[in-house]
Amino acid sequence: MNFEHILFSIEDGVALLSLNRPDQLNSFNAKMHGEVREALKLVRQSEEARVLLLTGEGRGFCAGQDLSDRNVAPGAEMPDLGESIEKFYNPMIRALRDLPLPVICAVNGVAAGAGANIPLACDLVLAARSASFIQAFCKIGLIPDSGGTWTLPRLVGMARAKALALLGNRLSAEQAEQWGLIYQVVDDANLRDEALKLARHLATQPTYGLALIKRSLNASLNNSFDEQLELERDLQRLAGRSEDYREGVGAFMEKRTPSFKGR
């Protein structure tokens, strides 16, 4: 399927979605939002896709919202940014978080504003050594969106979350890794290859079970200990009835490499 502002393909079980407005640092306008939404729908409906890799083209991952779509001229009516959040950003973040397969994000350069928080809705985040994360909202009188006020305190603690959000300072990829904000930093030249290598590995794994792992870990952030034990029971029941579990046990007993189908 052809898109204007994203690149999208599915090959060898890997759905690759790359933001493609490099001259605008892959900032979002309404059309790109619509294309990302359509691509995520295709991933969810696909029987071939077993992992999603999200990245960006050019020298930046994503600079957040294209402010030319939000320019407030003197005397003009003020925009309803809450409507934009409700219509575009919140559905995208929920779609990434709830996608029933692993989601990898490869941050290839600056990730600012919403672009700094979109990766945090993914499961595994790799970043180029030159990449950086900037909660730029405070610079223009806004609050972190795209789940930022929820994810940041849980990942780095309240003190660091407030510093990032109130000061809007640049956070290097290496510092983000040290703070536990992302999974791994890799050399710039190797980022796409390393991300694809990880994606292709996951595509060979029991992705039905991986989706249940993702679901259980996400739920743990709000569940009590007893609620989490009960969820583990329920999800393990589902996992134990899967074709992948049968294949995994059979391959182990027969001392052969398993062939998982994601079912």
C-alpha cells in the first residue's frame, strides 16, 4: 500500500513502519496521523506480521507535532489541542501499547515533544548513540502528552520526570539508557541493522505468548499483587492452550528447533 508520509512494508514476519517527512524531522500533521493509524490497523489485521518495528527516515526520529498546523496568529481563534490529542495522539499511543505483538522502536535522531514519548509506548526501544530525547512542551507552554506524564514517572522516578518536563533539557541516548528510559544504545551506523536483527529474532518466537507477557507486564503497573497473581493464572491458561506451547514442548522433548506460528 502506498503512503505519502510513511514507509510501510511486511516482510519475513516484520512489519516496518517508518515516519517519512525527513525535511520536517518527521513531525506529525493530520495526514501522517491518518497514515500511521491505517498502517497500525493493517498490522493488527495481518496474519503475516509478528513484530512491528517503528523508526524514522532522515536525521531525526520525530520532532512531535508540526507546529505549522497549530500556528496561532494574533487575533485568531485559539485551537482546541485537547481535540487533537483525543482524535490523533491518544488512539495512536493506545494502538501501540495494545498491539498483540512485540513493538520495537528504533530512535534514529532527535525525539522531541510527542516524538520523545511515542517510543515509550513501545516494548523495546533502541536508540542511536547520537539520538536525544527532549520534553519540549514546556518551551511553548504545554504539558507532556502522548502518555508522557504517565510513563516518565514510572520509568525514571518523579524527581527526574519533573526535571525533564519542567526544564525541557536534552537527554542523551546514553543517559536515557542509564536511567532506564530505553532498552539499548547502539552505534548510529548499526541502528537499523540491529533493530531489524532483533525484530527478525522476535518474529521466529512464540509471539502469542509474547503478547500475553506484554499484556501482563502492562497490567502490573496498576494491579495489586493479588490481582496480578490472578491475571497470571488466567493468561497462563490461555498460553497453555496455544499451538505455540504445544510446539515448544514438542521441540524440547524431541531436541529440535521449534517452528512457532504465533497461535
